[in-house]
Amino acid sequence: MENFNIKNMQKKGQAGVNSKVSYLIGALIVVVLATAIAPEMFSNIANLTGNESDTPTWVPSVLFVIVGAGLVFLIWRAFGNNK
């Protein structure tokens, strides 16, 4: 029968926690950057709908969806959900 080695188990647990903490710190940085940049991106898209603009009416609404989905997927991938 094999003896229980507490030091080996602590090392395994510590390695698992370290990788999860690094994912969380990276995800936090991405979330902070996304929330800082998002208002600027959306306000610039809203500026496309001005009276003197030659852009078609469907372009700003499509860009809102694309930018929003891009930010959501960026944050999703930052949390380690690659599948």
C-alpha cells in the first residue's frame, strides 16, 4: 500500500491554483480594458449616422452588433473558454 505524501499533494494543488489565478488576472485586465474602450468605440459608430454622412443606414446597426459581439467573445476567451 502506498503512503499518502502531503507535500506532493500540496505541490499539485498549488500548480493548479497558480494557473487559475493567472487566467483570472488576465481576464480582469481584458475586462477593464474592454470597458474602458467600449464607450469610445460605440460613440464613434454613433457618429456615422450624422446628417452629412454618406454611409448607408444599415452600416451603424451592423457595426454595433459586430463590435458588441467582438467584445463579448474577447472577454469569453480571456476567461479560458477556448472551445
